[in-house]
Amino acid sequence: MASCWWPWRWRRGCSWRPAARSPGPNSAGRAALYAPRAAAVAAAATVAVARAQMSYCNLMKSLTSAFRNMYGVSRFHHTTPVACCFSETLSGEKYTDPFKIGWRDLKGLYEDIRKELFISTAELREMSEYHFDGKGKAFRPIIVVLMARACNIHHNNSRNKWETTIQKRHCWLKKNVQASQRAIALIAEMIHTASLVHDDIIDDASSRRGKHTVNKIWGEKKAVLAGDLILSAASIALARIGNTTVISILTQVIEDLVRGEFLQLGSKENENERFAHYLEKTFKKTASLIANSCKAVSVLGCPDPAVHEIAYQYGKNVGIAFQLIDDVLDFTSCSEQMGKPTSADLKLGLATGPVLFACQQSDGVQQTTYLAQRYCHRAVSEIGKLRPSPERDALIQLSEMVLTRDK
């Protein structure tokens, strides 16, 4: 089935659509803004029932258009453009695919991960290596190595320009990704994959990345052990780096993943808190890993706390935007395209951005996309504080790719 992506999708070469103006989670006016509408909730319930008889495309049209014209102008809409598109980099260089740049430092990524997972038990090894087949997007490792280079270059370009030739040669070498920074990329992918294995067990998912899940092939009990093994191997690799600050940063990710899963298992009885609950869950389950991995490589490459914060904020905002678009694609894309079941969150009774916005009598898909644009704009603002480099510009381009991806 073809993708059902809507015409309002932001496209390269065009200006950003006006962003949503909504209060932060702690705003005093938030309660009124997100107050439930009985009619909207009833309509959303009707959509959920109708989905069994409708195609995915028609279901999404019902969800996003049911409330489209109830207000002449959306309450989340304002007229100030957020930013221009990123087709021209801040350094004035031509567009370069961030994945092409990033893979220079990631050759042999999955082979190295499989070495970390080497154990004597053949079945357990097969289960643990199952998703490390090189068919994933490697989105997180790409961000990590690009951030590592961007921070290294920023730090070394800030040094005294009158350095000796030997010192300059040493600085040039330090602009490359260090072995410890590359190790963070491997660890991030391992933590992410372990979380997917555990999530599939909790959700009883049958497919992931276009093939059967570990739990469907080997059963839930063995899948739990496979996820645990991947996490333990990631922890050993992290300990080998030997930097206590970095260890502390990345162990926070594992705690956030657990807390995020608990948030997803529960819901707020108070309707006014559900959106804040959703954003907190989104940060802990998705954005924390990206944010803290970016921060970890900045710590390894630069002593400046301001740079650490830039790296963290970029990862946090891109990570939240990534999940918001993922939630949009859950409604607008198709299983074959995504490589996993779509409308899965709706089936599980989970209220994601499109549904929460729809319950506020606004266009759920459109408003969630606007919100993702705002987070990406914040990410670009942060990374723009670093000194110019191809890797910095690649991170800017990556923000665009987050918004325009279709799987």
C-alpha cells in the first residue's frame, strides 16, 4: 500500500510551515489549552472502532480531518515563520548526505558489535545477533560520530592559531573520531537494540525491521535473556572506556528507558496532564539515548561544559522530533514501508501526539508535525553554536531528514 503522507508535509526547498504555539508542560495556561472536549473524545472513539472496517488511509483521513474545520484558525497556529529549510548549509557548502559522512567512521560497525556479543552458547549468540544484520538505519551511531567530529573540530579550532607545526599535526589528529568516541556509537546501538527486543516482548509485536521479532521466533522467555545479554555486553564495553563521567552519563540512559516504559504502561487520570506525560515518556524512551550519547562523545573530545550542553540539547531535541514523526508515520504510513506494524500504539491503547491533538479538536497529524518542526529548529539553533565544519552541517541536514523521512 502506498504511503498516505499528506500534502502539508514540509518539503526541502520550501519554507517551514508556521510552527505550533503551545505552552510548555509547566505553563500556567496549559490546563485550559489541553482541556478535553467530550465531542472530540467521542469522535476519536468512533475512529478507533471504524479502523477495523477501513483501510489505513481512510482511517487516517478520518482521524486528521474530523476536527479540521471546527476552528477557522488553529489555536496552535501562529504567523511567524520558524526558519528556512536547510538545503544550504550554514558553512555555505553543498549538501552532503549525513549518512555518507558518518559511515566513514562506522565501517565494520555491526561486525564489531557481534564481537562484543561473542559467547559460547550458539542459540543465545544467534538471538543476540539477530537484529545486528546491517539492515537498520544506524541513525544513532551516525549522530554520535558526527557529533564527535563536530565537537573535536570545534575544540581544536578554538586553540591558539600560533601553535607549532607539531602541535597543529596533533590537533589535526584529534579532529578525527577517537576510539572511545566510536565505542559510544556501538554502545548506543546496542542499548537501542536491547530496548527494542524488550519492547517487542511487552507489546507482543510480531515484526521489526521487516522480519519476525526475537520473541516470535524464540519465545518471550529467551527473548528477555537476549535483551539482557545485549545490555550486559554494552555495559562491559562502556566500562572499558574508563571514563567515570561518561559511564555515569550513559547509565542514566538505561534508567530512563525503564522509567519511560513504566510511563507508557500507565496513564494520567487528569486529562490536563496527558500531553506532558506523553512528552516525558517520549524523552525517556527515545531522546535520552540520543542526548546522552551526544553528550558523552563531547565530554571525551572537549573539556568545555558549554559544548557538552550544546551536544546534549541537540540530541534531546532531535530525539523528541524523531519520535514525534515516528508517531505520525504510525498513522500515515503502511506496514510494508515501516518494516513493522502500523497503528500499533492505537491498538495498544496508547495516546500519542496525533491522537492527543485530535482530542483537542485540532488536526492531529498536522499539529504533531508542526511540533516536531519546532524541536528540530531548537536542535539547529543549538548545533549552530559550534564552529563551522562539514560534520556540524551534516547534523543540520540530519534534522531535515528527521522531518521528511517516510519510514
